[in-house]
Amino acid sequence: MKSAWSRIVALFTSLRLTVVLLVLSILLVFAATLDQVHLGVWGVQEKYFRSFFVYARISGTNVSVPIFPAGYLLGWVLLINLMAAHFYRFRFGWRKCGIWLTHAGLILLLIGEGLSGMMQQDNQMRIDVGQTRRYTESFRETELAVTNTANPGFDEVVSIPFERLDQPEPIQHPKMPFAVRTVAYYPNASMRMRSQLSNPPPAVATAGDGTGMVVQPLPVTYKDNENNWPTAYIELVGPEGSLGTYLVSTMLVEPQVLSFQGRSWSLVLRPKRDYLPFAVTLKKFTHDVYPGTDIPKDFASTIHLKSDDGQADREVRIYMNNPLRYGGRAFYQAGYDNNDRTSVLQVVRNPSWQIPYLSCAMIAVGLVIEFSMHLFGFFSRRKTEPEAVMS
Amino acid sequence: MPEPKPIRSQILLLVVTSFAAGLAGCKDRDVTSYRIPKEAESAPAASGPAAEPQAGPRWEAPAGWETQAASGMRLGSFRVSGAGGTSADVSVVSFPGSGGDDLANVNRWRNQLQLQPIDERALADSVQSLDLTAGRFAVVDLAGPSAGGKASQRILGAWLRDGGQVWFIKMMGPADLVGTQKKAFADFLASFRLPQKAPESSAPSSLPGSAQGGTNDLPPGHPGVPAAAGSPSGMDSMPVQTAEVPTLRWQAPGDWAAKPASSMRKASYSVGGAEVAITVFPGDVGGVLANVNRWRGQVGLPEISQADLGGHVAAIDTNGLHFTVVDEAGSSARIMAGLLPWQGVTWFFKLTGPPDAVERAKPAFLTFLKTVKAP
């Protein structure tokens, strides 16, 4: 057992493993770069980097098999390799502090990327001039919001991630008096009015706005210039049986309302929201161009920021490359729409955003120390052995 | 290489596995719940030139109607509370175009009450007309069945068409409660006032905050701006999501008054007595024939077959884009539309209005289509 353990430790502490992992990483980046043409940035990140294996489908079947280690696996093994080698090989001494610092910086960089992958939220806020918003919306994630609107003072929202609908078991929650059962789940679909089809299939929805619709499933797209329209048929099941089957889709923006046990509820499938502990009001949006051209000189949003705790109550100007950082989020000026009446802000929430800066600084300082020590050692040797150096 | 010490090995293993387990648990796919204040984010800010209210219909809410935040497609939203904690919902929604025919509207609401659809003959008995200050409202009163211990639901619905726009006012809730609100609902309709129409010559400035003409051009190299996806007019009853769709660019004539876009519309303009609406919808939206027939239906013309389609459409190729152009004129309304399938979505550029107004706007509209280009 001990020798087996020793072999495992020898494997994970070996420099050979490091080299193999780096070569595999290079191949992975190369393959991902080529595949970006087909999948786009988001698809490539998901397939090659933010997963443990790259999968390929066996042609003619629906079976996918892992064919190559992906980013998470390579990153984790590299991290373990670095830490293990450090733990066993290196002994701390002031002469080694440069190497130590460089390796610690590398380890931190890997951990930081892992944390970013797990925790970073990329959202957007579309806001019209004069509007106040208290939430941002996810670019990619979708939620089924089941909202109890009966209370005059507040709304109680139960947020069901769209992916959770891809399972046969009914979803229950203490705040919902009914269960949500998935009848059909489409990660991407288009819709048509039944009245437009000469021979429409039988209606699936029995209540709500979907009774006049026909859903046509579409393959999921990862392309940057296309988007998916998540859609599902869900049945609400109360203690006394079904309350109806509803069609929910991100194409149906207006919440569908229903009344159950004397309370009003609303159902809507929408981009996942992140509610903020502060309010953002767009006071002004400016879009200046160079005279006589359409080339933008500047576009900027002047917003009023007001926090619930009263600590912030001020105006902020957000413009290109000058984001607002507040409440753990960075608001970037990303675009505009609607004849310059709508400003589009990209809102990034990444609790670990400072780690790459810190790790790069550690690596830089570590390398400077290491090379400086070599340089000073070289000079001092040259001083003590001038003849040897001359010869 | 030194022989590893067992105790060190175990510490290392513990650190690595606990860290891995910690990170693996970070992805949250759980059902969550949270409480939010009643949404009021659509309300304009209290001050500043940008905060001028947009021109819209006006009304007086009857006593007991609690104003809710207008959101999404709703211009107005009210809650009416009844006995035993019951409540009914009142919405005021506006759509461009005709909003579909009366039969489709009534059957849509009947569907919501789990009632069987009716045909044209039964429609006349179902819809009443009400001549009020704002115009002639079509009004229906529909009650659903009570089944499985659930209280019966009832809809009081009204719609009013005016100038290429349709307003829907709808109350839905428990039948008993809605029954007590019939007079209040009628009072509400009586108080309804449409936005003031400015004289033709001052049309561009009639809309506070609206821009004249204008372009939607993006700067070169700018990241794709999510566009408001819309639906063609025949799907007016189906509000659609604002989503990331690559946007086209165009240059509207200077005398077209831009109107505030809704989440359905990419842009809209007031052109004399007619209106130009630009919407986008995923997929082929039924193809050319279905759209042509829908528009023909809206202007009171009979459907055509695939064989006749060639005589009703023309093609415009401009800036590498291929438009199918349709011009359908009825006795009281005319629709001229450019239909453009592009990158998995279909764009609709539609000019609607009285036949003479559309005729006047036609040359500018065709020129406008030629300014449309891919980014």
C-alpha cells in the first residue's frame, strides 16, 4: 500500500506530468480556437474549458464519449501537481523565496480562474432614460419565476432554474402551494399561432396564453449571433389535481396570471434576475459622434445610484472603459438601443476579480527576486574569480 | 526524491479534496425564493428633462382600484380586492396594428377561461359596442366554468382601435368579484382618453422625448447590442422577449417622427397619418404566404393560394439583403411590408394606415428599405 501511495505521489510530483499537462493544454487551446468558428466564444468555453472532458458524439447514435481532458481536469491536475511538487520538493529558505512566490502566484492564478468559472455572473441591465431598475438579467441563464402577487406590499418570488424543468419529478417548494410538473422541455424553440396553420397539432396548453400556440423545437445554438428561446409546457398540480398546463417561453414576456386558493400568482419564463440592494436610475444617455461621421466619439450613461442602506446617493457617469464598481459588481457601458433612449450596461459580478491581479503581481515579484539573486550571485562570483571569468 | 511522510500525504490529500468539494458545490441549480418590493421600475424618474412622461392614454381609476406598477407591455395595471382575500387584475395594454380580428381576441380570452372557441355567428351575440368619449369600444363579458373546487373566473374585456393602434382593457378574476365591478369597469372605459393627436405639420414634436428620424447605426467594432425582438402585427397578442439578435442598421427620413419603441418593436415611426413599425421574430414566422394572408385579412381581403402568391409580392435586393415586398390595400386600410429573413430571424418593416396616407408615404418607405443594411 505504501509503495502504491509512493507511486501516486511520485506521479503527482513529477515534472514530466507538468510538461504533459502543459502540452495537452496547448492542444486543447488550439482545438478550441479552431472550433470557435462553429461554436462561438460561449460554446467553446463551455465545451473545452468549463468542463472536465471534451465529449464527442458517436456518429449515428446519441451517445457522447469523453475524448480529451478539458479545462477543469487539466487545471485541477496541474494545481495538484504544483502543490504536491511544492509540498515535497521544495524546502523553504530565503534563497528559495522567489521560486516560492512565483509558484504561489501560479497556484493562485489557477484557483482564481476556477473561482471565476464557478462564481462569475455576466448580466446586463437594459434601462431607458428616466427608468429605475433594481435588478440585472443574465445573458444565458433562464428562470421560471412563480410569483405570489397577493400581498399588496411585496411579491414573493420562487425562482426555478430552467434546467431544473428537464426532469420528470414535480418541483415543489414551501412557498408554492402547487407543484410544477414538466410536460415538455425545449432548450430552444420557435412558436406559431395555431390560427396560422392549416392543420395544427392538438393543443398541449390548457390554460394561459399558450392555448393558441404551437411550439416547434429547434436545435440549441451556441453561435454568438443567434440566441436560444427556452420554452416548456408545465402543468401546475394542486392538492386537488391539475390546475392546467401552461406554455412558458422567453418569447412570452408578459407574466401569465392565475388565481389559486384566493391568491393571485403569476408565471413567467425570463432571463434569470439578480436583484440589487440599490436602485439605478438612468438620468441621461449621451451618444456623441465625430462631426460629419457615424464614428462614435463617446457614449455614456449618467445614472443616479441610491442604496437601500442610505450609504450611496449620488450621480455616476459610466462610459467606455470607465465602469462603475459598486456592491461587488462592475457596470460597463456595453451598448445602446432604441434611438439612444435605452442604455445597455453589462454587469459583471465576480467576487474573485482581484485574484488575477494579485497572482500576477506575486509571479512578477517572485521572478524579479529569483533573477536578481542569480544576477547578484553572478556579479559576486565574477568579483571573487576575475581570472576565471576573463578566461 | 525524498520518501513522502504519511502524515504529510494525508494532510495534502485532505486539503485538495476539501477544496475540490468546496468548489464543486459552488454551482447553484437550486430552487430559491426571495421577496421583492412591488415592481415600480418602469415609473419615470421624478425630475429632469429625460423624465417627461411619454404621451399615452389617460384615465381615471375608479374607487377601490389599487394602482400597480405598469411593467412590460402594460400601460396601466390595477388590483381590485374582494372579500376573502380574492383579487382581480386589470390591465391596459396597447399594440400596434389592428390587434388581430375580434374573433381571435374573444377566443383568446375564452381559452384563458377554458371555454370552447366560438365562430363568427356566435361572435355577434358575444360582443357589444359602447360609444364613449375615446371612441367605439368593443366589450365582452365572459365567465368560465367552476370546476374542481376552483372558483369560476370571469373576464370583462374591451378593446378600442384608433389610428393604427389598438388598446385592450381587461379585468380578470373570480366571477363574483368581477361581477361587482361591472359599473366600475364601464366608468373606467368612459374616463379613457386617447393621446392627443398633434396637427400633421407638428407631428415630429408631438411626442415628448421622441427623436426625429434617426439612425440605429452601431459604431464599427462595437459589441453586438441586444435588439428588441418583436413580432409581426398579426401576432400582436403575443408579446415577445427582448433578446440578443444581431441588429440591422437603417436611416429613417428626417421627417419621420420616431415613436417610443416597446419591447415588441425595434423601432416605429409616425409618417403622416400612417405608421412604420420594425419588428423582428425568430424563425420564418410561417413563411411568406401565411404572412401575406394574415395582412390581407387585416385589411379585409380574402386569402390567396400559393399559386397566386407570385402576383402579390415583389423583390427588392439592396445592400446584400433580399426583401420580399407586399402591398395589400383594402377599402379602409392598406399594408405595405418588407419581409426580410436574415440570420435565423425574420425582420418586418411594415407601413400601415389609411390607403391614402400609405400611398403618400410609399416612395419614402421604399427609399427607406434601401437604407437597411447588415452591420
